[in-house]
Amino acid sequence: MLNIIYYTHNEENFLIAILTCLSSTAIFSQFTTDEITYGNRIDLENSNSWAVGGGFSNFIMHGDLRSIGTGDDTNYFNFGGYAYVNKMFNPLLGLEFKVSYNKISGGAQYFSNESNYFVLYSENKVVNQDNLNFEGAAYGAELNLVFSFTNLYQTAASKWHAAGYFGVGYHQYNSTLYERFSDGRNVEIVDFGFNPSRNSQNAASSIYLSAQFGLKRRLNKKLDLEFRTGMYFNYEDHLDAAISNKQDWETFFVSSIGVSFKLGKRKYLPFGVTKTETIEVNFKLLIPTKMV
């Protein structure tokens, strides 16, 4: 309530004091009805910083052999799965640990019979390189830096969030090269998965680098739907079970769809402002007056 301190000595001063009181009351009521709206700060205090996720993925090989655009006009669909846990250190940066498993397969690309594409280490068993194909499975783990594109510019809450994932991984695989003949036989040429001289006899291995793009759509306070696609650079040349002088830097692509579950008591991950709040500002106005 408004307190007014005044001193009066005659009726004129008393009237002045009454008018001052009325005007001050009007000022006080104006402040109590004003509201200030502001957005929550984009920091970890207002959000979760841990999340787990998982889903299904599709593997596309692009090396000496490939999964789409093959010489036999066959598309090889390679499905698998993944799971991850990530930690955001601030609204822009975080780390992710991800494990994955994928079926891998593919066929020869066009013009495979040219000399530059001849498969090495096959002991001259190949009759027609246009009929080559490979099969196998790959499993591994990767560590990614998470970079939020959305939080670079967004200052209001949104149901969509875009991020980049850049990292390094390690995987093992048992790729085997075959040649398919007209009578339907698929004859094994070389098995890069099995090698008695390796420590891991039944799987080859390689490190890889990756660059991925992810897009999330918030479903509720805890759950997000996520789509991700990425390009991977394999260090070894036998992921597709074929080594040639033409392509010794193998690439593959993985696209996935899954869900992300936020851990903790907070409502959202630090991806943008979560909400707006309204506060009421009250002022207690003291007007000391001294009447002479």
C-alpha cells in the first residue's frame, strides 16, 4: 500500500495533501496492472542436458562396389539399427556416443570391366567383373561433436531443431566378394572378413570420419522424432570386399529415423527458448512532502 508522509499547518496545505494522495493512488494502480513478458534464458538451468535415442537405419555403399546405381540395375537395401546417448554442455555444443549395426551389400558399378577397376587380390578368379557383388555386416561405435544450428539464431521456442554431428568412429565387418553367374550361382571370390593372421580372425576393421545432419521434431515434453543422414569416409579399401587401383578412398552413407528421449526433470533439451513467462511488477511509492 502507498504511504505518504506529509506535514500540514492550514486548510490550504490539507487540500494539497488530499490531491497528492489521489494522484499517487492512480500512479500505483497503473504499475500494478502493467505486465512484462520475457523469454527463458537458453541455458542448461532451464533444460535437460542428457538424452538417449535409437532407431532404424539404411546403409548405402559407394566404393568399388555400390548399393544403388549398379551395373545389374539392382538396388541393395541394407537395414540396421542404432542407439546413442548425448550430453549438451551448453546450448550450442555437446558430445554423443553412438553404436550401430548394419547389413552391408552392393553390386558392381557401370564400366567395371575397365582395367582401372580390376579387383586385386582375387587370384584371377573373376570371370566378369560386371557380375560382382558383396555381402556382410558391420558393427561399431563413434564419438561425435554435436553442434546446434538452430540455437545460433533462434530466440523463441520451436518444435523443430537442426544440428550437425561431426566425429570419428571404429567398426568391424565381414565383407565377402561374390560373382553371380547366369545359372543363379553366387560363387565366393574372396572373404575379407576371415583372415587367420589377424587378431580378429572373423572380421576386418577400420576407422572412419563422419559428417551428419539431424532434424528433430518435438512430440511432447520428453520425446522427439529424429531424422538423420550422414556421409562417412572409411580409411580402409575393403569395406565392399573389393580393392582396386581406381577407388582407394571409400565412402558410405547412412540415413536413419528414430526417437530421442530426454532425461531429467526439466521439460526440454537446450534447443531454443522453452516458453515465456509473465510477471507483475508492483511498486510501493513513498512521496515525502514537507509543507511549510
